Amino acid sequence: MVDVTRRCMVGATPEQMHALCVQHYSAHGWTYGPQKNWETKQHPNILAWQHLPVRYQARFKLWQTIVMTLMLETRDYSASHDPSRS
């Protein structure tokens, strides 16, 4: 999740963030399953973005909004990205 957050900080879209999560889970042997199961390594969100239920798409959009808001509240980041200084 740290890598996904870092990618979000440099402009990854919610769809790209989801794809990174799917890549991570898949690389660790997880596959699609109707519910999350640690023993069989199945997860219901290992789907293409367009097939992901809207409520889960909303989570990635919210995550992006939270990360971007926190970046603006961080003095070092907001000072170096202040559009009025351009």
C-alpha cells in the first residue's frame, strides 16, 4: 500500500492505483474469489477496474483525495508546489 500511495502522490489515477494492488496480490499468488480467503489466497477485488463494484472504485477515489489533501497540508510539499510561486 505504501507503493500505491507513493504512486498516487505523483499522479496515479484511482484506476492505476487499483491495478497496482491487483499486481501486488497476483505476484504473491492471490487469485479472484468470491470473498477474501487467506488460506486459499482468493480476493473478490482481483478484477479489472471496469468490473470492480462502484463502492470499491469509490474507495480508491477517496484514497486519492485523502492523499492529495494531506499533501497540501504538509508544509514542505505545499511550499514547493505553490502555484503562486511560479
